[in-house]
Amino acid sequence: MTILDLFSLLGGVGLFLYGMTLMSSGLRNAAGDKLRVILEKATSNRFMAVAVGVLVTLMIQSSSATDVMVIGFVNSGLLNLTQAIGVIMGANIGTTITAQLTAFNLSAYAPLILFAGAILYLFFKKHLVRDIGSIILGFGMLFVGISIMKSAIAPLSQTELFINLLSGLDNPILAIIFGVAFTALLQSSSSSIVIFQAFAVQGILSYQTAVYLVIGAAIGSVTPNILASLTANRNGKRTAILNLVFNLIRALILGTLVTVFPIILTGIQALSPGDIGRQIANTHTIFAIAAVLIELPLANKIVALSQKLIPVRPEETKKAEDQRLVYMNYTKNIPAAMALSNAKLEIIRMSNFSLTNLKTAIECFFEGDFNKVEQVLDGEDTVDYLDHHITSALSDLRTHRLYGRDRLKLGKLLLDVAALERISDHAVNITEYMVKLHDNKGTITGDGLEDLHRVASAALKSVEYSLEVFATDSYKNLSQAEVYEEEMDDMSDECITRHVERLINGQCEPYGGVIYSDIITDLERCADHAIDIAFSLSGIEEDDLRAEQM
């Protein structure tokens, strides 16, 4: 094998990998938000979760991308670990389609495919058409890359060094290890399987060796997920562990079965006699389906194992308790008025989390306590979870026959949920101001800090009172809630005026001055959102109360 053959091989691999990336990116862009919607529909029904994993991976042709999305969804609370493992199992099946496609010998048609993709991508302005063009371009590049690889590796069959290297892979354990390492390097099991196919078609790899390489490739495919989980929370890390455990068990079971019962491989070969590329593709698919069928009943055990490997902390147990709906789990078969009452109870519960987050954020800012930054971020996760699920449950109430006042109340409650989520967002902003001050060595002068204390106390008083009015239906106290909110506004204006004077007189450090203005704005908006919540149902529920008394 000459140096030019080596360059050709590397170029073929590079073109193939780029084609995979381009095709996957085009599929992802063409699918748009449908991927998020489909993944969010993965319910606690494990069979549905597997189907979702298969479908999403078929749409984007990358199990790694699906798994990374799953880690992100678990990280944000949109999926739990039981749902996640089902999607991960499905992704392992969906990713086998790439090897099935490349088992077709379409190299002769690849130039035409490339031309068609280029026309769509270069000469059309519509985004969807361009995305389809990039999918077709990527598809064509796959086959051009495979063709180049096949031509480049043909001389390898005559190279003694390479023959000696591959002869070592006759040992199943070494073959599995090589499959793990090679796939980890490429960070794509689809890519490594196709390269193994190319080697086998050229007579450099035997089918039996390729089988163990396929088993190892499944383990190596977990590498991108492990890397993605490094910045995730503990549940996100557990999701990556789930994937690793699933594929380790898969390798152990399948490796043992094909070693003890070689007739299994004979049966797979019989499906496509004389076509080793198709045999490897079929092996990849059959192994993936078999692994899911064997391990799906063990899903809860695998989840439990991941929780033992990364133990559940007390604060996580509390967070799990917080991140659930208490009053809105069953709203479809109850009267609309009762469903709306339950919705309000759920929103009152959410308001307590938003208020606690605001209190903690204010303490965090004035105390400079970095531990409370994490508390606020955890609280924000809970509020975001409730925002998403309460909004979804309220939207489902539209299937009820809502008329007049009930329809109006539903709209108001949706606005209240959004306002509570914004209050929690402002709380996160306040903690970020503390971090920025610390990182940039900024300061706020004594007078400014004193004014901020006064504004923060007034804001907290206004928010607490307004949310109390909402929770207790104390609409007679709305005027007092307005007084507190107006006092907060007046105090904010006075403090900003004094702040400007300090800036003019050079008594205020510039960076701290910017933070000063920002935090007052956030506190003022918290009070504004809270007073809106207090008034949201006043007219509707006051009328209802009067009707009950008559």
C-alpha cells in the first residue's frame, strides 16, 4: 500500500463522515421542532418510549444525537429516567438503518445523487428545500466516500503488517475492544459499522470477526453521551450511565450467545447469502432488536443500577417530590369547574416555589453566598417543570366544553403561570448579578447598598401580599396590594434618582452602577407580575362568591 493509497483511504473516511454529518444536520433542520415534540410525547409507557427512540433516530440518522437530546431533556426535567431508557433503546434500533442503506451498492449512482442535492441546496432559497438538498448531498457523499475507501483498502489485503493486525482480531475479546476503541474515536457507531462493511466487502475482514466488531461498536457509541453528560446534572449523568449499562449488558449477552451458539450467525448469513455487506447490516439490526427485547423487561433494574452508581441525594428526593403535579393528574373526566379549581391549587403551589426562589435570590445577592446560587437554579428547574406541565394540562382542558366564564378563567390562569415563571427568571437574574459583581470585582457603595435593601424589602413585601391575595381569594385586600406595589414603584424611582446623582458626583463605581440599575428593574418587574396575578381572577371569582351567597 502506497502513501497515496493511505491518503485516499483517509479522504474516503473524511468524505463519508462529512456526508453523515451533512445528512444528519439536514434531517434535523427539516424536522424542526417536531423532534422536541416527539420526544416530549415519550410517556411512562416503555413501548411508546422505544417507538419514539426509533422514530427520532430514523429522522436524524444519529443515535448519538438522539441520546444527547435525551440527556438534555432529562437534565431539564422533561423526561424521567424510565422514559429515557426506553428512548435510548429505541435509538439503538433506529441507528441500524444507516448500515442497511449503505449495504446497497449505489456508488454508480452517487454522482447523480450529488448533482441533485447540489441543485436543491445551491439554487433554491426556501429553507426546507435547501435542507432536503443537504440531506441528498450527504447521502451521495456517503456512497462516494465508501467507493473511495473500497478502492484505497484493496491493496491492504496484500500488506503483511495490516494482515497481522487483523489476524489478532480473530480473538473475540480483542475484536470487541477494537470495536469499542474505533467507534469511540469516530464517535459514531453508524460510521464504524459502515467502515467495517467496506473492509469485509474487500475481503480484509471475515464475517465472524465483523460480528464482534459490531458488538464492540455499540459500547463505543456511548462516548458522545458520556462527554455530553459531564456538564449535566446528576440525572443527566445517570442517563449516560443507563446507555452504557444497556450496551455493556447487550455486549455480554450477545457475545456469549453467538460464541456458544454459532448457528445464530449461520442463520443470519443465510438471509443474504454471498452478500457480506448485507449480512453485517442484518447482524447490526437483529442484534439491536434482540437486545431491546431482552433488556426492556429489565429497564427498571437498569434505572435502579444507575441510581446506585450515582446515588440519589436527599435534595434530589425533595426535587423529585416538587417536580410533579399534585392536583392536575386527572382532569379529563371531571367537571370543567372542578378541573379549573384544581388548576388554581396547582398554580398556588407553583407560586410558593417562585416566591421562595425570589427570597433566596435576594439573600444570595446581599450575602454573596454561592451555595444559594445553586439553590436558586434548582428552584428554577422546578418552576420551569411546573410551568411546562401546568400549561400543558391547562391546554388539555380545552377539550372540555368551556363556556363564558370558564373559558375566560382558563385564559387568565395560563397568564398567571407565565407570570410566575417570569418572577423565578428574575430571581435567577439577581443571582447572576452577584456572580458578575464578584467576577468583575465590582462594588456598590454604602448608600446604594442601603437603598437596594429597601427596594428589595419593598418588592418582596409586594410580591408576598399579592400572591397571598390570589391564593386566599382575599379580593377585598386588592387595594392594599396596589398600595404596596405603588410604594415599590415610588421607592424605585427615588433610588434611581439618587443613583444618578452619585454617578454624576463620581461616588459610584461604574460596573456596580450598571448592576444596581438592573437589579432594581428586576425587582420592580417581580412586583408588577405579582399584582397582575392578584387581579387576574378578581372579577370572575368575586361574582362566583356572590352567586354562592345568594
